[in-house]
Amino acid sequence: MDQRAPNLLDEALGLVDEEKTKPWPLSSRVVLVEDRVETSGAFVLHHLLKRALSPHSSNDVVVFLAFSQPFSHYDRVLRKLGCNLTAQRENNRFFFLDLLMSEFPDGDEGNKDGLVALYGKIEKVVSTSFQENKKCITIVIDDFSLMEVAANGATNYVLDFLRYCHTLTLAFGCSLVVLNHEDIYSSIERPALILQMEYLADILIKAEPLATGLATDVHGQLTVLNKEIRDEQGSSRNKICNFHFRVKENGVEYFYPGSKT
Amino acid sequence: MATSKPRTSSFSRNLATVTSSTPGLKYGPNGTIFISSGIPDLDKILGGGFPLGSLVMVMEDAEAPHHMLLLRNFMSQGLVHKQPLLYASPSKDPKGFLGTLPTPGSSKDDKSRDHDPENENGLRIAWQYKKYFGDNQHHFDSNRDVKHEYCHDFDLRKPLEKHFISGQHIDCVSILDSPNLAALRDHFATFLAQFPRNASSISSAGRIAIQSFCAPQCTYSNMEWDMLSFIRSLRSMVRSSNAVAVVTFPPSLLSTSFSRRWQHMADTLLSVRAIPDEDKEMAKLLTGYQDMVGLLNVHKVARINTQVPVILDATTFSIKLQKRRFLVLESLNQAPIDSSSGTSYGTSASCSGSSKTGTLDF
């Protein structure tokens, strides 16, 4: 399978670029990936990681905040997708922050392990990379609901952190990719957190199970909402795409409903 | 169990020996190592067992104690394999529970599912298909030491022999009176520090069993974020050690949002449900209804080191006690449709617990 062959997800995100002259289409944009218990959206993160660390350009830096899995897991998964995270880490293109055991209690502003300090670390990496002329910086958070738990439920605290990371996208042109679980919030009366995240996001990718249930050939459906796409005339509009997917070890197949060959 | 090599990607190592040194471990794809759940059918459904480093959560049904069956088999299997065990429960004296653990079934030849040994002694039925059962026959003839099997069939009517329990690394903790979970967390951290995960070969695997974690009699049970934080740190600690933690909890005692958060934390998510006695509608729909004790649902299967989800043929299984002793899981089978009744039911593999309305949802 050709690594650079565009698939439906790349098209929906605007990552198809034959001339490679345009800058990274996701720069200065916030991507929110939502999933559920029945269907995991982690494969979207893996796909974006692979695209961000593509070998043809050495300008890419990824800062990965891992709350969910250790490095060994991502290393193995991405290796099967054709991307060597260990080598990228040694080349200072992939910064992995293992936050599985970290706690971020609110009110600990002076604490060197708090969210404020974490933001400081990220900001330092981003600004140094920017000064080294690395223009395509991506910050990935996997996953946001665990960051809430680490902060012991202090929603405003983690939202502030998210907004600060958002300022980085404006200041340095980096992109922010966050994974969250939508079904946690769907039963709350005023799901402020998820609504604010959806408002902040420029691209919303939702992974859901099929309405008809489980299937071996189709693992779920993906809905991509891309806000403010500028088309040739210069006017902006929203674009929604919906298609099905099937996850494999070495990649993901995307296809329109009913057209699985 | 036959150690058939599953289809692996080109990045998996070729492993020469599988079970010679450590009978309680089985190597799986993507560099995972499995330990048995203590229920042979469940191991098969989950593709080998519980992978080391994973968190298994079982959602209880408040009306039935079936999650105890899963816990008992899990704990017994660990003791038989001499894997250190940490058991936490909301009772005042958790050690008492150890007396209810089942013992491995003595031999396989009284199970009607497998090959019938009477063929050899009495009537010799000349059927040519005996040659295809070569593997099972070897299991019979050789007097295999009970300890060398990966997964045992536990006899729920006989308690575990004393020598398995005494002199073992068993730690029992009561979570009834823990005011805050920090001390509990440290206790678990000390236990898990015995099984660090590193690249060198693994010496032994640990098992953690926590029963009814958010039970209302525990003092911390209304501190929702603290409980969630504990589960998160347990998950992270287990991830970096060669151990498996099984946590059961009643989701009806948590708010929906928190219940979902707990479910997302789990690597493997199961739920058990009670079956109402004497439900005539169910008896009509399913075969073997009288033998069923409950239903087991598999919601999520652990995906460590891989992104491919596991799609099972069926996610709902009936829990039966074979000969009232051995726990088996069977997929649901629809009863033959009575030709005199005019309605047809269509095809469905799952069935809701209370089908009082008589309609199947599929």
C-alpha cells in the first residue's frame, strides 16, 4: 500500500498535496477527535502522527502528551504503520511526555509538576523548534478525559490549559490534536467541557459505531467536520464528510458506505 | 490447550519455547503475554486470556453475584500457578473469601463435551474420525501434572486445597474503612513493584482482584473523582508491570457519566447479568434456558500494542454450570420455532435480559 496514496480521511482534512508546495494544512488549527466505548478513535491519532512525521520533510516536530498508553505501545503501533518513533525521538523530532502517573491538582501554581509547568515545557519545545525553522509543529493530547482525572475534576483548570495551548497555535502556527470521549459527556445536563472543546476546534472528527451494530468488515463510521474551508473563490464554508472505516495493522481503509470492495 | 501460533505480523518474534518454564503464561501476538482467566471458554473468547499490563473491569448486576464466579476462578487460577495475588474486598475479613475458591477439576474424562473414554473399554465403535482427535487423546492418556496446564477447569463445588493457599504470596486487604485511597494506592504500588516490566525475561506474573470497588458501604464511595483517580493510577501502574488487575463494580451505583469514564479506563470490559427464573418468554426463545445461570457480555477486548479492534462473532454468552460444577460460557442458541405459532423471530445472536414484551431487538 502506497504510503502517500491519499485516502478519504486525508481528503477530508485537506492533507492531499501533490505539489508539496503548500504549508502543512493543519497548522494553526485545532483538531478534536471524539470517540466512544464501542469504537475507539485512537487510530485517527496514529494516522495523524504518521502524517506529521512523514519522512519527506524534516521540518516536523511532534509533542505528544500521553495519558493513556506508554511509549512502547505507540512505538509498536506506528512501526507497523511505517513510522519509527524511536528514531524520531532520537532525532528530536518526536517529544514524548509520559504522563500516565502524573497528577495535576488544582491550586498548585508553584508546583514544578503542575499543569502550569507542563505548559511551560511544551511552550519551550515549541518556541525552540520554531526558532530552528521547524514550521510544522503538532501537539497531541491522548486523551483529554484522563487529564481531567489527573486534575481531580477541576474542569476550569484543564480548560485553561487547553486555551493556553490554543494560543500556541496562534503564536507559532502549530497544530493541536486532542482526543476525548464524547459519550462521557452526553449524559450530563450542561456538558460545558465538551461544548467548549467543540467550539474551539477547527476540525471535528467523530468515530462512532455503525447504527446497525458490529461487523467484521466495517469497524465504524467517521464524520469529519472541517470548519472554514477556503475554496478557490476565497469564500469560506463548512465541509462535512462521512464514511466508513476498517482498521488493520498496517493502515486503515476508508470507504463510502456500501462501496467496500 | 493446543499452543497454535496465531497469525502474526512480520514484526513479532519467533518464540521457541512457550510454556516449559512458566506454565501460567502464554505468548500472544504483538509482544503480549497472556495469563489465564481461570475459565477456559473465556480465554478462548478473549483470544488467549488476559494480557499482562491490562486492566479488566467487570460490571456487576446488583441482582446476582455472578461476578464472584469470575473472580473466584481468576484467583484460583493464579494460586494454582503460584502467581502472587492481592485481593481487596469491602468485607471486614477478606481472608474468609479464600475458603470459597474452587479447586481444579481432577481429570478431564468426566466431561461429556470431550472425548468419551468408554469407547476404549467397552464397545469399540469403529469410527474413522478418531484419528482427528489426536490432540485430545494425548491429554487423556498422559498423566499430566495439574500445574502444567495453562488454564484449568475449576470445580466450584470443591474448595481449593489448603497447600495452595498457605505459604503463598496472598495479600488480602479490606477496602471497607479506607478513608482516603492514598494508603490503598501505596499498598498496591508496593505489590506491583514486584513485577516490573522490562525487556528481560519475565519471572512471574501478579494478579490483583478487587471486588465491588464502589460498594456503598465503603467510606470513600461518594468521592467519585477520588475513586476515578485511584483507578487511573492502578491502570497506569499495571501498564508498567507484569500483572493483571480485575476490578468489579456495580455501574448502577455510579452516575452515567462516571460509569462511562470507568468503562473507558478498562482495557477489557465485561458485564454479567442475571437471568430471571421461570421466564417463559426466554424459555421459548433460547435452548438450554433451564441450565443458564446468567449472561456474560464482552464489551471491549484489550488492544495492547495494536490498533486493530477485536470484533467477536457474538458478544453475549450464557453462563452455565456444567454438572453444577464447571463454569462454561456458551453462545446463545435460538430454540426451534414452534411451527404452530405463526410468528417468526428472525436471526439474532443476542437477547435482552427482560424480553417480557416478547419482541426481539436486533
